[in-house]
Amino acid sequence: MAVLAVHDLSCYSKSSLTVVLPVLEALSVETAVLPTALLSTQTDGFDDIYVKDNLESMKAILCRFEKLGISFDGIYTGYIGSADEIELIRSFVKDVGAPLLVDPVMGDGGELYQTVGKDVVASMIKLVRKGDIITPNWTEAEIITELGYGKGKASQRMILDEIKVLRSLGPAKGVITGIPLEAGGLGNAAWDGDEVRLFQYEDEGVSYPGSGDLFASLLFGLVMKGDSFFSAALNATNTATYAVHMTKKNGRERRLGIMLKPVMDEIRRRML
């Protein structure tokens, strides 16, 4: 089994490919990478960020993949820095025909990330329509659906409304992550067709860059290994929340991102 991870590479701090690659490999999922951008750091908590668009390199790499006859059993996309890059990926996944997980990385905490423009949002929504599975956080779900729920606490009705609109775009399966629940705590709301399940967990009072990448990587890896969707979503939720807890317990500076080393053994213990 071989999959392609289409994500950015932050040279400092844990997020995107520095999370995705080790997690998928820990799950024994052979992973190739297609870097969408090169960043000096991840974008949450740092200023004066160097960002290099990777469009031309992406075109050249995909061309070489085709010439070499390289194929993939699944594709997993995350942060894609430009509308042109997203259009390239849309064309690629259409030709490949492999299962596609889209993590529509655009924002958090009710705000767009500083590097995400309106053109990227519009193109990302088109990519979401191609996804077999999507994993937006609560902010990204709202960006896509435009239901107007904003930064407030979410009721059951609000969650079901968001899922209804997201399903109408095409993805048969998905998880909205990091939902601030009206009843207290946080939740991940997963759907598979008409069935919806809510996995609740404690709010640690802090979020770490890369935690969404960790969740989606776990989910994707487990699904590719043959786990049922809801089982994969539950295990990914439990392990990602454990990672957040351990990162906080170790006193790690938030902007450095999720701490992977203390939880790799836990990932293996839970998943293999």
C-alpha cells in the first residue's frame, strides 16, 4: 500500500509534513510526499514567515511520477498555499482515481490563517467536493458552509446543519473536529452516510498547531489499513487528545506545535 501526502513543509515547529509522515509510517502506511510550500515556520504564533510557493516543482514532480508509472492507493491533502496549486491537485486526483481525504486547512479559532486568501477558499471548496473523506475543524466547516455560526458554542442542531451542508457538497464521510460544545467540552462529529456520531473529550484549554494534522493522519492511516470509519475516527480522537494532554503536561511552548515523540509508542500500542 502506498499513499501520497500533499502538504506543506514547515522547517521549524511541528505541523503538516513533520507530523503527517512519521504518523503514517508508524501505522505501516508507505508514504510519498508532494510538498505544496516551503515555510520557515508554521503560521500560528510566528511573524515574518518565509513562504515559498511550490507550484512549478509540484508540476515537475507529478510529471516524473507519471513517467515512472508510480501509482497510489490513496491521497491525503492538507495545507495548499495557492488556488493554482489546488487546481493542479484537483486535476491530478481526477486522473488517478484513488480514495481522497481532504483536510481543508484554512483557519482556526474563527479566523482564516494569515496566508489564506479568498481565492484559496473558493478553490478549496471545489477540492472538498472531490473528497471521499473530509476533516475540517469547526472554523473551516463554517468557512465552507457559511451558516453563520461563527465562534460561539455549538448545539446538536448546529452540528447537524453543518454536516448536512458538507454532505451535500459530495463527501460521503467526514469528521468536523474541535467543536466547542454547548454542553461543555469539545467534540469531533463524524458521519458516514446518514449516520452521525459525536465523540466528546475534555477541553485542555489550549490547542497546538499540528494537532489537526495528527488527527487526520491517524484517521487516514487507519481507514487505509481497513478499519471501519467510526472505529478509525474514535481511535484517532483518543490518540490525538492524548497527544494534546501530553504536550501540555510537558510544558511545550504552544507555537512549537504538537509533541510527537512521547506519543509514538501510544500510537503503536493503540493502532497496531
